Amino acid sequence: MTIPKEIPEKWFPLVLPLKRKKQKGLNGAKSQKRWTEEERRVRANDREYNEKFQYASNCIMTSKYNIVTFLPVNLFEQFQEVANTYFLFLLILQLIPQISSLSWFTTIVPLALVLSITAVKDATDDYFRHKSDNQVNNRQSQVLIRGLLQNEKWMNVRVGDVTKLENNQFVSADLLLLSSSEPHGLCYIETAELDGETNMKVRQSVSVTSELGNQNNLASFDGEVVCEPPNNKLDRFCGTLYWRDKKYTLTNQNMLLRGCVLRNTEACYGLVIFAGPDTKLMQNSGRTKFKRTSIDRLMNTLVLWIFGFLVCMGVILAVGNAVWEREVGSLFQSYLPWDPPVDNFLFSAFLAFWSYVIILNTVVPISLYVSVEVIRLGHSYFINWDQEMFCSQCNTAAEARTTTLNEELGQVEYIFSDKTGTLTQNIMSFNKCSINGQTYGEGTDPLGPRPKRLDFTPFNPLADPDFCFYDDTLLESVKVGDAHAHTFFRLLSLCHTVMSEEKSEGELVYKAQSPDEGALVTAARNFGFVFRSRTPGTITTTEMGRPVTYTLLAILDFNNIRKRMSVIVRNPEGRIRLYCKGADTVLLERLHPCNQELMNVTSDHLNEYAADGLRTLVLAYRDLSEDEWEAWSESHRCAEKAASCREDRMAAAYEQIEQDMMLLGATAIEDKLQEGVPETIAVLSLANIKIWVLTGDKQETAVNIGYSCKMLTDDMTEVFIISGHTVQSVRQELGRARERMIELSRSRDGGKEEGKEEGKEGCFMGNGFRERQEGDGTGGGGGGKQLQCPPPPPPLPPPPLPPPSPPPPPPSNLMDNIFGEFALVINGHSLAHALEADMETEFVSTACACKAVICCRVTPLQKAQVVDVIKKHKKVVTLAIGDGANDVSMIKSAHIGVGISGQEGIQAVLASDYSFSQFRFLQRLLLVHGRWSYLRMCRFLCYFFYKNFAFTMVHFWFGFFCGFSAQTVYDQYFITLYNIVYTSLPVLAMGIFDQDVPDQRSLEYPKLYEPGQLNLLFNKREFFICIAQGIYTSVVLFFVPCAVLSDATQSTGVPLADYQTFAVTTATALVIVVSVQIALDTGFWTVINHVCVWGSLGSFFSIMFALHSQTLFKIFPNQFHFVGSAQSTLLQPVVWLTIALATAICIVPVLAFRFLKVDLKPQLSDTVRYTQLVRQKKRKPVGRSVGGAWRGLGSVSDGRLGARGGSRRSGYAFAHQEGFGELITSGKNMRLSTMALATFASRHSSSWIDTLRRKKPTHTHCHTPPSASGASSPARSCVSGSVAPLSNSSSVLGGSQDTPIEEVTAQHTQTVPTLSTQTPPAAEAAAPQGSAQAVSAGVLTSAAVRPHGGDSPGGWTITLGAVQEALFGWKARATASNSPRPSSVPMETSQIE
Amino acid sequence: ERFKAGKSGPSARRPDNSAFKQQRLPAWSPMLTANTVLPFFYFMALSCMLLGVWLLLTVQSTQELKLDYTKAGSCDECFEIHNSASCRLFQGDVFFYYGLQNFHQNLRRYMDSRDDGQMVGRTTNLKNPSTYCEPFIKDQKGLPIAPCGAVANSVFNDSFTLSYHGGSSGPAVPVPLLRQGITWYTDKNIKYRNPKDGNMTLAQVFQGTAQPRYWQKPAYELDPRDPANNGFINDDLIVWMREAAFPNFKKLYGVLYRAKKPFIKGLPAGNYSVDVSYNFPVQHFRGRKQVVLTTVTWFGGQNHFLPIAYLITSCLTLLVAVVLTVAWCKFGKNGRNMEE
């Protein structure tokens, strides 16, 4: 798959409209006709009929040119660029002899160079597009023609053809799935190319067509599809199939879209509905909108100013010309009559104006844009090449997908980060546990000797080899047969909703809906309690090598309110037991009183675990007698059947049995952060970058991660939580937070500590934090006591202290003057209010005063909104980093989007500007590459403007001596080559290679990043300084030679005052001065810099001598009339004395200023350089004060084991949704795994859970993967025939599909469009709930239709609340990937290879 | 493609570990420290000072005599001016210049108005001059002008005879002036060539061309005494054709021929007179004309600007150096600011 690299905007500012035009053109000649295509009619196997409509063929063309059109079209495009047009205009001016002050080639050579470089680049791009087009168009597919399967190229596939697809083949066009080799017309597709999601999706054909089966039937199939016209909505399709006088509704569930890959399905047949450019893939292949850097914008402004300046100079010189022509020129006419069209001095002045515009145009040289592009390209390559941003686990190097944003990486102030997959690995590891008051599992000590990892295989052949645990005492006690340990792990192996797959004997794969559960079950597995398989009514485990089958009586499912889940099982001996695991807060209340002592111990352990940032769960059990069970089961059944308040009644029933439990212990799971995340965050925040975490996760999880990645610390003054549900409450909470901040910082400021009791704050962060504050205040250790002890010189916690910075400038408003570290946690529903127009500023000012902000439960759209709000209000550079489709909108709206590659598909990467595979690379990207890029670009621009002003302004001064006649100072060849040869390479080399401090230093001293954020290195002020320096240089370069030469003679007496000598002298002096200047500017002299600087000087002299040689003169005497000037001039000592003098006068002040600046007001980078220099000399570390900042970080990184007393945070952070217990007990999800195993060994990724999760909730009721009648019926034939057992709910569903459209189904499908139109932007919070209700309504209806299979405790009933919960849980993902919002899944042009 | 083909395994796409790609090329990072900058400034001040002094001394050894004779054209009688500026011997080579002021040889159209193809002796260009020469391509009769163009047309055509009146009132001795070898070597030998056509004389070659409008005689008769100094390779023409960069300029007219007494050592002190054949009108555009006599040294004629500029630069550099030293001692010594 080739992803077309973005093309710098500069080159095609108008590509977008053009491209659109093009696409219209692509749609063929019938664009006029198609204009009115309101619906599409396709008749299967009837090419003649379909040809009437002239639908687009399946041939795609993404290329822009062919050999004939390349030159005109490409030139046309290039001249739409303002700069190019400007130079074309100049060229035309130069063709007017009265105006032409320069030879035509002085403009045409650079212009041609620029145009041809661009053209070559375009041609190469287009060539590859042609190649990939050809490759795609020439792929083979099998088409059913006249009843026979024939091989056809993709491009020859027509709308209305029936094609056959085989496993692992790409879908050639948008197909209506007709039949499949799988039962129920199911087939599985992978849509990674389309939406970036790597999981598999299920598609199902309409039941009537799925029965068609073989080729002959399909060949005679003549159904007609009437559907919507081509559009770009990936998740939506509306159509109707008319066949044999019946109507069948078609939805997206019946469609196979181009770009998908068929998986785990032997073969399927499809009817081509949309082909080629009409396919959804192609319709989505819009270019992403170009991003411009702030430097770009500044540069454009400056260029405009310079144009203004140019016009001013032109006017001044034209006025001068008028005066001169009137006073002198008119009298001089006997020697030089006016040009024929000129009859008075005014007209002459008019012409002079244009002439001067031509010769002064070099203040804005065309090479500026090219050079900037080249430099950025170089920087991008350095990013791609950086080994330290290469992740060997994923074999992925960092990639700069956009080449135009590099320097903005050096100016980032806000980072918006996704959590899952970005900060965390989404891997949970069973880290510690407490069993019966005994804690096990010492954390790994990174400093001390690494404890040996336990090897479970000798003990347990079924162990998962990837499982890590380091404490062998636990294993010992299991081996010894400690009853508590056994019960503990038995609980873990039973109480869950995990599914298992056993590919071969002993090779178990667990499919857990949340990684937490997976970790727990895996832990149990390794400690000898292996969960093997389950059926709706049983759980089979292998306990210490002995197979045991439990009867599963009930699953008391998890939900957010309950914060626990239980199972009730009957063991082989017939004893009934309830196993429960849940959050400590809820579970500890429900224990039997006799557990008090154990509870205290466990509670201590829980505190410990929480302090380490682990997620904790408490485990408990309860033995039930047969009577108890019977009684409860009865009440439970009642509750289940209840028509009203079912949910409450269920909860009450659960509550009733989950009482008087016996405490077993607690588990601690580590939500594994990505490598180096806390360090990265610490470094980035030292660099004054604010990091916001925007996550769809729950508040607890998000806060927990916030702590473990050191965004939130216990040293923080206060953490505010905003969770109001109404505008008022949110406003209140925000206001209160602000008051607190001002109050606290004022009290800190004034040195008066009021010792406020913060407890009454409604928004104050919950339980543990406060306890810890008090505990610490007395203990006197560490920080967090700003509140408690009088802080006059506030003894800040030592470790992460930035190098002492000067006190912040006096605040412009109160909120800017916040001391102390605050954090804000805001919930999605509150955020919706906070982002409303009138709250925006309030929210921004509060949030920006905080050091860390965590937004949880946010939708993808809200992520983008948050970014936009900050962009709007703070005028700072933002960066968004994420890995999933739900981050796309945020990535696109931030100034810079970074995609984490390799985790959740490629959607985020496709939308991103930079991609790499580890969050920690961000610090290198920003602090090293971004910083360097910014520095280099700034230095480049400063120097570039300087050198062109120095070069051009000489003409201005000369104007006063040459009668304002627009005579140039230099040889025309010098003017032509100055920018492209003599001075381009050294500055390019500097722009590409310069480093002020080495990369390790910029990571060690994150403060070095600040100049970029404050935009200090190149701004309007710096620009004017450069310009002034350039003008100063031009004055020196003109007047010194002028004064010297006008009187000087050679030693042979020949005067040196002739024009050619003057021209050569000035040019040489200019080249030398700018070379010396670049030498001063270059801070990092590599071989390349040397070669460039010396090479440029050398090339200047050699080219000059060549141009002034007699050979050329003899061929073109009129073009090379400087013959001999170089040698006769440069042999004169006086010329060299002049050049030396001019150079000295130009350079001395610059040198003096630079020295003073470094000496008196050194920047941090100077200091670091100096330190380095001294260190090199003395070989002894200096500058410890600055280094302290870094060294402090060390303790941050290993702080996890530190003895800090942690604030206890409830670790109940199940990422999973409720409702799965029901699914398990109903047995619906059983079939797939066994089925799949029977047929395809490689189907491990088609997990039922993924399928289930990703599926649009709307479709759950009609397109659930059909389940086998039981886990024990793997044979396919059996399944297809076994619709009969009505006791199983899912088969009923299958049956309902078989009926042609009935009222019920019709109603359901009607809900699809209505739902789709509920666009989230308006009602972010309301929409999911609304749809949830709609769905569950549908579910309930369908549930009502069929007879209820009452024998299983769960049954096929999903409660309203359950669905809501489920929906809310995956709302984030669902809206990104599946939501009907048109812009939510923007696609890149993607080619399938 | 960026990555080497043929590699495989988990690190197949690992970027090359080359110093270039990893931006670790060995490099020199100079820094402006007091140790380097301050000595540099002092050194610079000192060397400028020495150079300035040396140049000044050198310049002092040259002599120059300027004589404005613009007004000489307007009076009928001989124009007399007594200049007793220098009574010393003009030692060594003495150069005789004519100078023009306010004559703009550097106007763009003026400078362009010439045909180097014609002047290099191309016969095609001789009869068919380039359009660059506008408006002096053809005369009224339509004959091509040779040499064409405004530059050649306006050639300076005053001539001078310098006479030496001895120490006292003896008979006037004409001062011998070398009127050749006063051009650049490349001009005389490469840039300007006479057109050749078989064995034809110059006059025959120039047949069919017209002389420039302001010329009194055709190009091939410029120097009646030396036939090799005629046509486009006439030294005076070549000197004129080398356009001056500024409106005030001087051009070499001749060099003292030092073969005979009393001019072997140079121009002896005494009375001199210059006979001017006054042809070149300058007053209508407020121009001035002068003759200049000067001696030269290794670095050319009398040129006070350069040594003085060096001296001033040296002083300023010294001043800056002192200021920097003070600032450094007082505020930034030993990187004091760096330590913060």
C-alpha cells in the first residue's frame, strides 16, 4: 500500500480546487449526465441494461498527467503559484527593451531551475501514481460472464457484474454480497485499508441471495438494485433489491467495499454496485487540508512587506530619475538621446520605476521558497533516519509524513494526547497480589539486581510463557497447597467473561473484553488454575493439572454502579459458591464482619498498590446453600422478567446475594505504560509544554494513568475535578477552581498560609489525596505541604526543578499569575458544556492555569474541539498525538498531528503529519528535531534576508550615481548566479546541518526549547535587525569601493574607476562578506559546511574567471564583455585592500554585538555550549546547577518504588462493558470460535469479542454472528441445517432474517437512516443515549417476537441500561470508525498493492 | 527504498547508523569567547593601524597635480593658470590624465550602446551593427556607423601637448608622452580587434561604413603617426570605451617617456604649459574637464581615502575592543553569566 506523501502546499496552492475539478473530470464524460444521478439502478448480469446509465468503469486514475499533457498542465499549475507568476511577470517586463535593466536570463535561469525541479518532483510523483494505478487496474478478478467464471482485469469489471472473491483477496469494487461459502451468507472482511481498523468485520448477504449458492444460480440471478448515488460515507448504504417481485432492504451490512480484504471466508460472490471512481474508497480519497507553519505565515507577511519596500524604493528611484532627467539628462541628450518613446522626464521616470522593480526584485529571491523546501525536506529525512526514534519491537522508524511542518515542532506549547495505546500499551500485567493478608510480588527494582523471572513450565505445562512474575513465594504456597491461594486463583479462573480458544492441545488463547480480565485469568492460568473453555452453562478448568468442570449458574454482570462482578458456580461436588471481584470501595462494605482483621491488612496492601499506580481489585467469595440459591434464583428470575424498573430490580437482586462475603485478597494490575512515558512527560513539562490527556476512558482510569505517568503527582497543590452535568454546575465548578487557585497562589505569594481546609470544596479530588496531605504534613517528608506548613520561602520538592528561571513577568491578568501546581480533570459531559461559546474563555483560562489537564470520556469530536478552542484562544502551537481512529479529528485539527503507528491500525497515522511507534519518541521529535529545525530555519531566514538585502541594496545606492538609470552594479551573470550558486549552498548547509547544542544536551536541558515557544529566534524584530544589517552591509559594500576606486589607479597608472573593475570589486567583496557572515552564523562546522563555504567561494572565483575568459568572449562578444576584468582587477593590491576594509567594517560590529550578547546576556543555549566547551577543556563536569534539572528526573523515573506514601486511589478501572455476561450465558458468541477453528487455523484475529465490539450497535439485533446451537457443534453442515432448535435464541434471529421484508425488519432498517442523521456535533452527550434507546428498543422488540429461551439464567435480554453502558463505553471508537458523521472518517488516497 | 535492501529480521527497517544520517558528523563548534574574540579585535586594530600608517606613508610619497581647464574653451585667448602647488620633482613614472566631471558614462542605456562584436573585428557586425548601438547605428544616409553606439560616438577628443619651460624661461621643451600601452592588456589584445578582409587596408575594410556623428575623422585615421594604432585598436578609443563607474572620472592620456633628459628621473620641477585642442564640449551639461599629472606607487596613484579609512577603522576597532574588554571584565568574566 502506498500512501501518497503530502505535497508541500507551496507547490500547489491551488491543487485542491484543481483536484476537485479533476475528480469531476475523472468521473468521466458523463459528468453532466451524472450530475442528476439521484439513484442508481443496477441489474445483475445485464451489461446492456446497465450500460444505458454509463456508470463509471472500474478503471481508476489517480495520476494527474500523461506524457502529452504533462508540460502544459504542470506549467499551468505551477504558474498558479503567486511567486512563480510574479517572476513570470518580471520576465515579461524584461522583454520590453525600454525597461529591461537586466538580461532576460537573470530571471529565467532561476525560474527555469525552480520550475524544472518542481516539474521533476511532480513527474516522479505522477509516475509512481501511474504505476500503482496500472498495477491496481491490471489486477485479476473473477467475473461471472454468461454463466462462466472468467478472469478479468479489475479495470474491465463493470457495474452489474457478478464477481467471485476468494480468501485474502482484495475487493475490486463496491460489491453487494450475494452469497458466501460460509453459513448464513456471512463473510469476514478486514477494513484496514479503508478505515484503518485491523479487526475483522462481518458482512452478511441478504438471505434470499445467500441461498443462491452455486454459479449457475448466480448467473441467472437478475435482481435489480436501486440504491443511493455514489457518496463517501463508509458506514452507510441504502438500497433495495428487487427480485422476483419482492423487495429486500439493503444496508451497509450487505456491502463489501473496495479496499477491503476478504478473510476467513473461502469464497463469496458479489454484485458490483459502484465501480472505479464511484467506490467509497475513491470517493474518500480527498487530500487532507494543508497545514502551514507560523514561520510560513510570517514569511509570507514579510515577503509582502518586502514587496512594499521594493515598490517604495522603486518610487524613490523613479522620482530621482525624473529629477535627474530634467536637470541633467535632458542636457546630456547630445551624447545620449532619450529613447524614442520617451519624450519627457516623467515618462522616463515611469520606465525607470519598472526597471528598478526588475533589478531590485532580488530582495525576494525565488530561491527563498525552494531553499525552505529543501531544508525542510532535509529535516524530514533526518527524522526518518533517526535511529533513536526507531522501534525495533515494531520494526518501525519514525516518519515525517509531511515535510512542511518541521520547524513548528520546535514551537509546540500544548500537547494533546490520547491515552490508550499512546501513553499506555493497553497491556495489563498481573503485578502483585495480597492473599489472606500476605502480600506477594515485589515490584521489579530497576536499580537493584533484577529478580529472576519465574519459570512456570515445569510446574504447569499450560502456562503462558509470556507471563512475568517475580515472586516465587507465591508459587511455593500454591505448590504447597495453601487453600487461600487456591481459592484465590480459582476465583480468578472462574469469575470473568473471558472466552478461550484452544487451537491445539494446551495452546490457549484468551479473548478478553478488557485487558485487565485477560491479565487476571492469565495469572490464574500460570499458577495452575487454567481456564480451558466455557459453554453457556459450564466452565471447564484445569486445576493443578486436574480437569474440573463447574456448572455456571449465574453471572452477576459488572456495571459502573455496581463496580463488581460475580459468578455463581456449582462445583463437581455440588457445592454452590459465589465468587466476586470488584472495587475495594464497594466490596469491603459487603464482607462478612468476621473479616475485619484481614480487611485492615488487605486495606494496607491496597494503599501500597495504589501508591504504585496499580489498579486494584478485591476478591471475595461466599458459599451458598442450595436453598439460598433456589430462593435467590427465583427472585432473580422475577426481576429479569419484570416489565418495569427491570434494571433496578436486577440490581437489587444482585445486591441481595452479594452480601456477607469472605475476603480472599486483592490483586494489583499494572496498566503498562509505554516505555519511557513518565520520563517523557517530565521532560516535556520541563520544556514548558503543557500536556493534556484526552481520553475516552473513564475518569478513574484516566486519573490513575495520570498519576502513574507523573502528570499528576502527589506534590500537586490541588487537583480539581469538574463533573457537572449542567451548564450552571460546570460554570460553578470552574469558577470555584479558579478562586481556589488565585487564593492559594496569593496566600503562597504573600507568605501567609491560612491553612485552609480544602475538604469542603465540592470539586476537590476524592478520598486518598487529602489523607495523604495530612499524613505527610506531619511526617514532614516530600512535598505537597504547601497547604499545611507556612511556606515563606517555599521549600519546593527537590526533584523536578527547572533550572532557576527569572521570575515571571508581571501578570497581565490574575489568571496568568498562578503559582503552584494544579491539575484539572474534566468529564466529557462537563466538557460539552465547557466548550459552549460563552463558557469557552472561562474553561480555557482555568485549564491553562493548570499544569496538567485530563479530559476523560470525551468523544473524538470533543477532542478536536478542545484543540480548536486552545488554538483559538491561546494562539500557540498545538500538537495532537494519538493512535486510533478516534484521534483522527484531533490530529487533523491540531497544528501538528502525530500518529502512533502499529497499535490500532493506520487511520491515525494516515491522518498524521509525523508518525512513530512510541510515545517517548515525542521528546526527541520535539526537543531535538523540532528544536533544531526551528533554530535552523530561523537562522536560515535571518541570513537569507540579510544576504539578499546586502546584495540588492547596492543597486539602490548606485542609482544616485548613475543618474537613476537602473544600471546594475554587478555583472548580469553575477546577479543570475548569486542566489543560486554563490551563496545558496553554505546557507543550505547551515539550514540543514546546524546544531547549537548536541542532541543529548537539548534533552538534558529541556528549557532550551523555550525560545521556540516564545518565537524568539525569528520574528518581526529579528527580521528588521537582519534587514538593517543587510542595508548596512550594502552601504559599506557600495561606498567603500566607490570612495577608494574613484581615485585609485593601478600601478601601471590605468585608473581603477572603470565600471567593470568596480563591479568585480563589489561582487567579490559581497561574496566574501556574506561568506564570512555565514561562517559566523554557522555553529556547527561539519565537513559539508566546509565544503559548501569554501566551495562557494571557490566556485565564485572560478566561475568569474571563466566568464571573463577570452574563450567565451570570442564566441559571444556582446554577452561576455567583461573579458579580462577579473584578472586585471583581482591582481591589484588596492582592490584587495578595499575588499579587506569593507569586510572588516561589515563584520566588526556584528562580531562585537554577538560577543556582547553572549557575554552579558547569554541564552541558555550559549551557556550549554560554553559549559560543554569548558568541560571539553577541563574534562570535568561544570554547570551542575542546570544539570540538576535533569538529574532530578532520574529520581522521577525510578520513583515508582520510592517510599512515598501514596494517596490511595480506587483502582477499579475495568475498561470493559457490561452485558457480556448475558452474551456468554446465552451462548451466542460460542459458535464462531469453534467454527473458525475447524476451518481456519489462522483466524485468531477474528475474535468474537472484536467482532462484537466493533459492530455498530444498531445492527446487533439483526446481524449478530449466528451462533451454533452449542459450543459442541463445530461442523458447518450441522450449523446450516440446525436452524431448528428454537430454544436457542440466535437461531431465531437467523430465521427472522430469512423472511422477506416484514414490518418489523422494515422498521428496523428505517431506524438506520434516522440514526445516521443524528450527527454528534449538535448533541454530543445526547446522541449516544438516544441511539442506545433506539437500539435497545429494537432489541426488546425482537426479543418480544421470539419465544424466550428461559432455561439459561442470562437469557437473550439485554437491559436498557446494559446497552447504554455498552454504548457509552465504546462510543469513542464507534463514533470515529462507524459513525455516520461524514467527516469522521476522512480517507487518504490509498492505493492497494 | 530508504533502507538498504536485503536486510531482514526485526530491524530490517532500522535506519543506517551512519554519522551523517544520525547527525553526528564530526564537527567544530566555534564559540565567541573572550579568549578568541578579544585578541582578535586587538589584533585587527593593530594590523589595520599598521596597514593604514604604511599606506599613508606610501601615499604621501606620490605627487599629483590637477588642472581644471573647462573654462579654457570659452575664452578666445590662451587660458592661463599659475599653479605653484608643487615645486618638487615628479619622480618616477609620471602619468597624464584627462578628467571629466559630471559626465555619466555609467548610464544604463549609454553603457549598453556599443557593439563589442563590431569592435572585436567581426566583419558582419562592422556592416551590420547590433541593435544595442541605438540610436547610433546608422547615419542619415543609412550607412552603418563604425564604431557604432553612444559610447564610441562621444569619444573624448581633446588633445594635449605638455611643454616644459625649463627651470627658468628657457625654450619650451615638449614633454614626450607615450600614448600607447595605456590600456588593459586584454583590451588591446583581445577585446578590440580590427576587422580583417584579406589583404585590404583598414580604410578599404571600413569602406561602406560611416564615422560616428561627432567624430572629425574616420576610425582608420585616428592616429596619423602609427598605422597600428588605428581603427578599433586605437588606444585612446579603447581607453574611452572602458566606461567609468562614476560620473567623475579620469582616464589615462599618456605616460611620461623617460628616455631623454631632463625627463629620465621624472618631471623636473619647473614651469609647464599644456596646449589643449579644445574639441569636447562639456558646458552644456555642466560638465568639467581637467588634466591630471600624477606619480604612482605600488598601489597606484594618490589615494588618501584608503589609508585614512584604515586608520579610522583601526581606531574604532580598538575602541570596540576596549569596550568589550571592560564589559567582559566587569560583567561577564570567566563566563560568570553562564554559571547562573
